[in-house]
Amino acid sequence: MAGTGILLVLFLFAHMAGNLKIFVGAEAFDHYAHWLRDLGTPLLPHTWYLWLQRGGLTAAVLAHIFAAVVLARRARAARPVRYAHRPRVQGSYAARTMRWGGVIILLFVVFHILDLTTGTVNPVGDRQHPYANVVADFAPGRWYVTLFYALAIVAIGFHLRHGIFSALRTLGQQSPRGERTARAVALVLSLVLVVGYLSVPFAVLTGLVS
């Protein structure tokens, strides 16, 4: 669970860094998108790197879901007889909503692929001009898309905060000081990710990027 989660977090930060190039301008953003398709050439054919990356990410997501199911079953098996009275467990909102957050994130990923990867539900849907796709996607008239995007990113932030903390604890941060460090790192990284991702749609919505 921790290993696949770390792989996905690394991808999210790399993807966010690429998204932020939209603030440099249309030419720079489009060049970056086309560079991704050419990455690995001539060793790899055109776009093969992207497909290898997508395959690896899909495998990581499936392994992450599988690990979550296995852990949930182990927890249930450890207590086959339910408590007559189950006290409220103290914990963060992120910890209490990890499963629902995961479902929301999965649905968002499907929509995001159809929107900005394949262009199926995007108003422009032109693979040659990804900058135009992003600007059209988060235009003021499509505020509902921006709202859905924002809610999904916030859900990712909550999921990430608890996930990073749990991963760091799993990988050895077991002391009281280590717990405080893990909580601080998880909070900072999740905030950076949320702000970084939300900066793009709100920049388009407010006209900063057009």
C-alpha cells in the first residue's frame, strides 16, 4: 500500500510541475506536451513512453486498490464478531474518509482522461494544442467543470495527507518525534499539491490565463 502510494504521489508532483508551465505561455505549455510524446525517441517510437507510463500507473493504481481491499478484509477478519457498542474512533477527517475519497479520485481520473487526454468531452479536443484545451475546459461558462475539478483535488489532498502520513509510519517513523515529522511532511506536501493543481483552473476562470 505504501509503495504503490509513493509511486503515485511522485507522479502527481511531476504532473503538477508540468501543469504549472501553463503560466509561462501557450508556446511553452504546448512544447512541453509534445516533448512528452517524443520522450525516449529514437530509442522508443513516438508516444511509447507515455503509453509505458500509463501502463505503469494503471498497474500501480490496481495494486493500490488491491492492497486496500486486502487490508480491509484483514481488519474485518481480525474482529469477526462486531462490537456491541463501538466507540467513536478519534482521527482526522482524511483518515475517516479514505475509502470514499479513493472512489471520488477514481471517478475523477476517468473523467480527466476523457477530458484532457483523449479530448472526448473537451470543448476543443485538439491534441496539437493542449493549452487551448485547458483554457476551453475551465472557461467561466464551464464553472461546473472547475467546481468538480476543485472538489476532486481537495479530496486528493485529504487522501494524500493521510496516505503520506501512513506510508511514512509504515516505513519506519514510529517514534513520537517521527510521528510529528510525518504529520508535518504529509500536511505540507498535500497543501503544495492542492494549491499547485487548483492554481491552473482558477487562473483560467479569473482570466489570468487565457
